[in-house]
Amino acid sequence: MRITTQIYLIDHGKWLMMYRNRKKNDVNEGKWIGIGGKLEPGETEEECAVRETFEETGLTAECLDFRGIVYFIYEDHEPEKIYVYTCSRFHGEMHESSEGTLAWIDREDITGLDLWEGDKVFLKIMMETSEKFVLELHYDPEGRLKSAVRLESQNESAKNQ
């Protein structure tokens, strides 16, 4: 199982999103997603989120807020476990990413973007509540969401998955 992180930087009601339009052979091409990437050997989830944020944006994330875990289950390739964070304290000079175009999006406009259907599920939870979550998202080979199952909603038990 691939283990990755995703982080959403938040500043004055705007969330930093990336429109994936620069990477070759990108499963996320044409979609808006959060910042993140694959966990490196010996790295904690938090370290990965901070590193990926810096690599993709030039910003250093501080005081990460763990929000939940999302399991992406696919019929045709390896499943993925994503640790999701938000962060409203960061510093540095933002730069463009080699993976996509960065943009600060008003919170109320995010669900209107071209997002994966599963991302809409956990973003809605994140925007409407402070609860921690564990979700299992099942996709068909064409990238369509087949089902979304909330496995957990207790605040700290999500981190122990």
C-alpha cells in the first residue's frame, strides 16, 4: 500500500490548491488537489507533509492539524493511504511547482472546482466540522467514485490507524 500525505494551507479563508497541469503521465492531470506526496523511508507522516509542502510551494508549514486518513481503494492498481492535514501557520516565499499551478481559492469555491469525487467527500467534512475522520473511497478503473464509507469519526482514534 502506498502511503502519502496531503496538506491544505489556509490563509484568511482561502485554501492553497494545486491544479495538476505540468507533470507527464499524471493520474491527477486536470484536477485540483491539495499539496502532498509519497512518504520517504524513515520519515514520519508529519515530516512528509512539511517536506512536500516546501518542495511544491516554497512555504514551510508549522503546527500541522491532523484531520484524518483516507484509503483510496482501486480495482486496477495498488491502494493508497493518505494522511490529511490542514495548516494555517506557515512562512516563506511561495514559488511555482513543477507539478501544477498553485492558487489560493476561497473556501466556498473549492467544491466547485474540478476535484476527484472522493476529495469532495473529505473536504466537506473538513470544512463543516473539526472531527477527525477515516474514509474508504472505492474507485472503478475509469476513476469514478463507486462508494465512500466513513469508518471512524472519533477525534483521536483516527490518528491510531
